[in-house]
Amino acid sequence: MFKHFIVATDLSPASFAVVNCLGALRACGAEQCLLLQSLTYREAASTALSYHTEPIEGMLKEQKEFLEKEGFAVEARIVVGSPKQEVTRIASEEDYSLIVVGAQGHSLVAERLLGGVAYGIIHNTKKPVLVVPVENKPGEEDACEPVSRRGFNDHVLFATDFSEIADNAFTFVEQLVANGARKVTLVHVQDKVKLEKHLKERLEEFNRIDHGRLEELKERLLKKGGPYIEIEIRYGKPFEEITRLVREHNVQLVVMGTQGRSFAGELFLGSVSHNVARSSVAPVLLIPAVR
């Protein structure tokens, strides 16, 4: 499913915590990993002038050795250029099937992966992106530990609005089930903001129709060998209800479709999937729209 994947590392404590989560990707068919450290031109010049490449190479080696112990074939590479551009370029040109980035709190981790860079990867790539949250160690300001929920095949939550984008993302849930996912929750949230003023009286009708749609998705998963499938219909703000389900039901992986850029090139900022990625306590797999 994700045979070849890239980890966008900046060698921060948070990135080390992300690396420590990735052994579970073996259950998704992952075999080969590229650890990619991207230096800006200014950083590269500073490093060259100071003859200070050993610490970077040493930390990359440490991450590489850890992933090799998890059973992956690993390449570590340092490139020069815009991190978000280099990650998306290499993923496309070398046909990697997944990009992994880290998330700390409500923003993506560290200097080169903060805000614009990591979200630039999400918005611009045509590849699936796995956003892995990490947790600060209690009482240690600059130390991080892996997120506790990282059994990617234990409990998968798929959130859908029944769009074409969501249907494309669902094919990845089918693959997870085929690879042995133990439990899947299918959820649709009736958007309170959209329904409250003029359509709330039809909520029961909408729930009945959408429950039928979720049942159809359930049948597709059962045919793939899905052992335990649950259906949830919620009412409220979609990203709040989804993240509440993640917390309350011990979800280990969220799968969602994402629009990324519109065909006019504008960013869809603040979308449900990106709000979930910022807030979820479990890893979020974002599947970009087919173009």
C-alpha cells in the first residue's frame, strides 16, 4: 500500500518522536524509507562555512539505524532548497507513495516544518500525507515523545461527506482492511452551520439517507474482509465531532480526503480535513483529490 515513503525530518526532538512511531507502517505494506533533510540555501552556506556537517549526519544516522531495526530499508539524504518544494518534488519524481510529517500541539513541528512548509506539502503534493502528532514530555520543555495512538491497523476512522474526494480516500480504507485493519468506524457529520437555519426540520430525513450511504460503504469493506465495522452519524461542527470521536473511541488512524489547491491555484485553508490534522490526537492520513 505504502511501499516507499518519505519522512520529512528536521532533526528536532519532535522529528525523532515521529520516527519512533513508524514501525506500525509495516502493517500497511511499507518497506523502504527515505529520510529527507532539506537545508535552505542560507543554512547550507552557514553549514559549509562552519564545517559543521557532522552533527546533521550523525542525527540522520541515528534515525536511519532506528528505522532499519524496525525492518525498513532506509536511505538518508540531505538536499539544498526550499523544504516543501524539495519534499514534493522528490516524492513526485521518484514516485514515493506516502509523505510523513510531524505535528506538535496545534501547529506542525519545528522551524522548517512550521506552518507554511508542512502545510505547503499538504496543499501542493499529489501524494498521500501522514500527519503524525507528537507529545511534549511532562516537565521537559524541549523534549518530545511518540504519540500513544499509533497502531495504524488497530482502529481506523474514515470521515466522509460523500463527495468524489471522499470516495477516492475510501479506496485507501479498503486497502487498509485488505491489509488486516481490525476495526473501522465510518462517520458522517451533519453540518450544524449549514442545516440550522433552513433545513433542520429535514435532519431525520438526511440521517436516514446518509445512514444508507454508510451501510453501502460498510458492505464494501465487509467484502474486503473487514471484521468489525461501525457506523456513526453526528450533528455539529464536522471537525469538532470527528476529533471528539477520535478521543472517545481510541481511534488509531484517521483517513480523510483533502482538496489541497483549487484548480485556480488558491488554497483551501481551514478545511475540515486540515482542522482535524491540526487537532487530532491520532495520526491523520490525508488523501489528495485526483486531478
